[in-house]
Amino acid sequence: MGEFIEAEVYTQLARIGKALASPVRLRLLDLLEKGESDVEGLVTASGVGLKNTSAQLQQLRGANLVTTRREGNRVFYRLAGPEVSRLLGSLQSCAEIRLADLRLAIGNLLGNASELKPVTADELRAHIDDPRILIIDVRPSADYARGHVPGAISLPAAELRQKMDSIPRDVEVIAYCQGPYCVLSPDLVRLLRSHEIPARPLEGGITRWQREGGALQTEEGPSEERP
């Protein structure tokens, strides 16, 4: 009897592992870190077809990793809770340590990020009110409005490139984009440095900031920190 119950425990745990065992589903979960979205929005962001996206979302919903709400004929998906985000963070951190092929793929995507001396969430939190730091959110303005690091200014990538000469040289720029595999902030930090502007990226972007308990600010004011 005891062995049967133990087997059932592991069977239930395996439901989560099975749900995560898909590159498409992992990509959809990463996209939902930004906030809720309908299927069409996820199709556009992921480049995955509508039928496949819908099927993968149902798999995630079956494992209670995402939840939904309905607005008329539209169904919106979101992460089921902050613990899902933390699980993704733990999975990514473990995989980056254990899988050399993943480290190679990340290097091919982001370049040598360590040379940029990324700022950790804890470091930024400790110096967030320092007037010698300028925090720049390089994501689209709609993402900034949804929630950003307190005190950050919105300067989307294309706009930043146009306004390079107006950025002060007597501060250190901390630039961030969405998540740990977003190429925008590392590329823009390199560009800023080429113009002799001290700059570093925020390690893991706003996703890791939230995963580690960082609060977000919206146009209505600050939001609560994640537990």
C-alpha cells in the first residue's frame, strides 16, 4: 500500500516535468512572465502557429501552470502564480550550470555577457536611489507602462539609438529588457560603451528582478513585491 501511494506522489510530480518538457511550452511560459495575453498575442510573439499554441497552452493549463479568464469571446492566459516563475528561474539556473550546450547557445545569443559586468537584482536594489545611476527600460513603451523597475525611465531600443548624444556622461547607465535571454540590453550596453557612456545590463532583466522579490512601478504607482 505504501509503495502504491509513493508511486502516486511521483506520478503527480512528473506531471509538472512533462508539462515543462517542450521548448514551445517553455517559450510560452517565458512570454507570460510579461503578463497575461490572449492566444493571438502569444502566436504573434512566439511565431508558433495558432493551433499548436492553443494545444500547448492546454497542456500547461492541465498541469495548473497557467490559468485563464474570459473577456467576451477572448480567453486570456497568465501564470498560475509566482511559484511558477520561481520554478522557471530554478530550472534555467540549474540547466545553465549542468548543460555546456546551453551555455554555448546562450553565448551565441548574447555574446560574452560576463565582460559587461551585469548588475544583480540585489545590487540594483541597494543603489536604486543613487543619483549617479540612470536606470533605462529599453522594452517597448507598452511593457514599461505595464510595470517597470522603480525610478526607471522608458527609452525603447530604437529611441535610445537616436538619443545617444543626449544621455549624460556623468552617470552609470543600468539598462534592462525583459528576461535572461533577451538580447536588447546587452547589445545596447555595448553601443553605449562605444560612445564612452558607462553602462551595464541588469542580470536576467526585469524577469529576474521580479523573481527575486523586486517591486514594480506602474503609471498608477508602485505595486507589491512578489513573495
